[in-house]
Amino acid sequence: LPISACHLPGQLVVARQLSAMAEHRTILVEADVSTRKHCFAFIFPMASGHINPSLPVARALVQQGHQVHYLCRAQMQDAIEGTGATFHLDTEEMPEMYEGREPSIIGCLPDVQKEHGLEHESTIKSSFKLRDIMLEMMAPGAIRWLKKIQADAMVCCPLLNKEAVLAAEVLGIPCAGILTTAGPGSWT
């Protein structure tokens, strides 16, 4: 992969490591993998600060000839498709979470807060209290989507997309997280 395929050297390394992860999984399943291209699933929230670091990685994988699919919000569609990746709308793929609720940056947190009497709690505090409930609502859609696209490996935001990590674990798909928090104190 030429250096020009990525904006940062670290993203070049990530793209190569992801290809190696998918190749390792394929070796366990297939005898001849010499020309096999892989399908990578990317699951990220609507937050540009979380998804933007993944875009050069996706672009590098597409340039290597791999399929890249993103599960995200419509606001990110142009940026995602600009990498050559295929866009999928999370609100359509996860009806257990989104049907009858207003989407927010984290699932439908304000509506779920109201459903559980936590509308007066802070976003951070209530997101921790509702973590398992929301995971239960989002995981089935993530699992269905990963099966539908036949993902070989996944990249996600493990901070805001815990359903992605769980779905990958359930399906036995290698999963790499791109951590986008600002560092110590950023959650306080």
C-alpha cells in the first residue's frame, strides 16, 4: 500500500493490521486465500470527532481492493461515501432501538431516559445507567447487519458503539477499536 493512501503513518499501519486480522480469520476458514478480498464493517456514532479518524483507514482498505461498509447516520453519508465505502443507515438496520424514538448522538438516549424516568439525569450518568438496556436494543440489529454484509472484520468506536463490540464477539469477527477520547479528564 503506498504511503499516499493514508493521511497519517499510523493509519497506514492500522489498515495493514486490519487486512492481516481479516486474513488470519479467513485462513482458519478457507484453504486458498491468496487473492481473497475482505469485507470490513465500520460502526461509528454520528459524532464527527469519533468517525473522522476512521475515514482514512477505510479509504486505504478500499484502495487495497477490500469492501468497506459503514453503519452510521445520514449526516455522515457524504464523508463515508467519499472514501469509496458503502453507507448503511443505522436507524433502518436497528429497529429495536429506533422505531418510535427520536435518534440522538447515542442511540435514542433522551427517549430511553424518559422511558425509564431518568430525563433529569446528566447524559453521562444516565448513559451508564441505561448502558445494558440500550445494548440489548441495538445488538440484534448490529448482528443482523454484520451477517447481511458478511463481514470478515470490524472497526468501531468502542466508547459509543458497545453494540458493535458485542456483535463482533457473538459472531466471532475480529474487532478493532479506534479510541477518540481526548484523554484524561475528558469524561469528567
